[in-house]
Amino acid sequence: MKRSQFFLFGFLVILVLGLVVFWAPFKKEEVKSPTVSQMAPIDEAYDRILSSSVHPIKGELLIEGALRGMAETLEDPYSKYMTKEEAKSHRDSLADERVGIGLEIVENKGRFIVITPMKSSPAEKAGVKPYDEIVQVDGERVVGKSLLELLTAIKGEKGTNVSLTVFRETEDRHVELKMTRSPLQIQTVTSERVEKDDIAIGYVSISVFGEKTAEEWEKQTRTLIQQGIEGLLIDVRGNPGGYLHSVEQVISTMFKNEQIYAYMQDSKGVLEPLTTTVTEEDNYLKEMHTIPIVLLQNEGSASASEVLSGALKTSQRALIAGGKSFGKGTVQETWALNNGGEMKLSSHKWLTPKQQWIHGTGIEADLKVEASELYQLEPFPTSGSYQVGDFHTDIIYSQKVLKALGFSISRVDGYFDEDTAKAVLTFKKEKKLVTDANMDQPFFKSIRDTILTYKTSKKHDEQYQVSLGYLIHSIKK
């Protein structure tokens, strides 16, 4: 070998060795993480992310992400993984006693608006008003937080204090309000005795099937029976469901003992009949087993509400009025996980006594009654100032309200045209507001007040009035 070639070869060897030595200090030594499952791909991905990702993350968050992903793969909106905090919030939503300050809050365009404080709640006593905007909790700004994060910040232990800073648009000022968290009694059943055409009807509304709903139901209906009623109107509009054992106890007061009110079907297709349980038939139950009933439902009536509707309809125990129900025919169970979270899964289907599965189709009303357009609208937190040529979601809402009030509106797409301007001007004149054609704060407040006044009077509730009239007519026959 020539001398020059030898030196060239030696240089290349040294260069290669140098590269190896140069790279070695920068090569990360793989650290094996504890095994998190018995499935190699999951463990490998877990180890690789922790050891190689440039985005640092805690191992427990990776596990939570995997759990969420498994639940989401089912493509079932009712099956999901819940963290410890989310699971507690879910249980609280069905509890009949909660600790808090008693606020109903909605998020609108990144702002947190108070819908209403609960009656006699710490929030109401402290002076919180509808449409207040929450801007701080205990001195910390809420900008950028999610609704769940806001609610978590407001919640706390019984007897502890919390301070809210709200912006009150009607007064154009910020107000700091202090209150003490306390137990809140959540009533899920309300009732009243209604007299019309010399006939007394019991009206009972069930907002959700919670832990003590059956107890509240029996107490309210016993009182109505004692007061003397000839018919019963049950309202489950907007009732999202709740506990199956709760609706079973309610159904049992209207059915004979051991009567099938639904079927449960497991993942293997095995059917199990669900039957009513009546311990002792007293005068109250004798009346409840025979009294004429109309059940009022809408597209917001789901799950346990549909179990009630399906049982009453199939057995012809009641007439179903209103609109078609939501169509949720699955039952969820939750399993506690060792990280404190819970996995909620649709583990069973429920079927009507005729073994019909109503999932995705709902239960049709026997007596179809449409709610008036204005009655269906909720008082939405709108703000700002708009004029001809503007485009905004607040304008869409206002156009819908004005059209429902009978004004000539050619479009409800959020574009502020001349027809909208004429309607706004006429509305403001009728309400004795500043007579210009702009949508402003006084206009939005008057719109909200108009809807609230309309909805608080049952004479505007077409579904209620028709159902009540039908019940009275059937009793008179």
C-alpha cells in the first residue's frame, strides 16, 4: 500500500471513530418505564413517548388519554372515560343535595353569563342577578378557562367562602359579591292543583330522575290525591333521564304489582323483564292505579323519561301528548378505576314492554302538539350594538324573536337588513325605548324580558293547554 493511501485510510478510520465518539454523549440512554398494561404496543408507545417526545408530559395523563381514546373508539356518545373530578361532577348532577352557591351559568363566546341564581341560594342572597357576567373568582380572572374549570373554581367545601366579581352591563360597572358555600336542596318534582270547568287536575313536573325523585313524586301525588283530583298531567319535557331505579319506583305507583314496564338486554342479547314492585296497596295507590293520565313530552325527554313514556303508552295507561321523544335506548353503568376515574359504558339496551328498541327513533306522541315558536325560545345572553349591514349570531337570535312576535322578517341568518331594521324600530317604539333602528343593550334587555314574561304564563304554553283540555274532555265523557 502506498504511503499516501495508508495515511488516507488512517484518517478515515479516525474520522469515523471521532463521529462515533462525538455522537455518543448526545444519544439518550433508554430508560424503561414501569409496565402499564399487559399489551406490548401500549407499553411500547407509553415508554417511547416518555423517553423521546420533545413535548414533556406526565405518565398519568398519557394513561387518561388512552382511556379516553378507548371509550371514544366505541363511537357511542354515552360511553366515556371520566376523571375523578368529572365523575364527581356527574354524580353531583343527579344528587338531590349539593354544596355550592346555587348558580346556573352558560358560556357564550368565551364569556360566562349567569342565567339565574337559585331561589334562597347563597348567590341570590349575595345579590347575583340574571345576565351578570362572571369575570373573576376569588380575585383570579376567568378569561381562557373552560366552563368546567370555572365551575370547579366556584365549588368547594360547606362553610367556605368564595368571592365573585361580575360585570353588570345594565349598570355598566363591576360588582364584587361574597358568599358562603352551603348545602342546596335540589327539588326534582313540583306540582300544583289546577281547576278548570269545575274539574280538578293534578299537574306534576319531573325535571330529572334523581336520587330522591321517587320520594318527592309520592309525597306530591299523595297530597294531590288527598286534595281531590280527577286526572293527572305529568310533564317530562326537557327531562334528560337519570336513575333507572328511580323511574321504576315512580311507575310502580301507577301500575299493578309485578307488571312488566320494560326489558333489559345485555351485550349477549339476553332479555330480562323489569317489573313493578308494590309493597302494600293503600287508598293512595288504588286511586293512582285508576286515575286518568296524560304524559307530556318533547324532543328533550330522554332515557328514563322514555322508559316512563314507553311503559305508559304500551300498557295504554296514559295518553302521550306533545312531540316525539329524544330516542335514547341504552343504559349506562360506571366502573371505578384505580386512578380515581370512572369508565361509563352503555352496557345494556332497554326495550318497551312490547320489546321495541326506541334508540334513535324515539317514542311518538299519541296527541301531537307543537309548542309555539316564541315559547320554545330561551332568554339568551346577547350584548353589543348592531346596525344595518352588520352580521352576527346575536342578530340571528333577535331576528327569531322578532319573527315569533309577529314582525315582518324576511331573513333569520344574522344579516342586519332593512326589514330587520324596520322591525327593531317598531319594537323599540312599542316598548317606549330610544327610537332608532339599532340593536343595543336596552333592546336586548327588552327582548329577554318579553320572552321571560311570555314563558312564565301557562296560557302561552300550547302543549300544556291542549293536554289539559284533552284530559278534562276525557273525564267529562
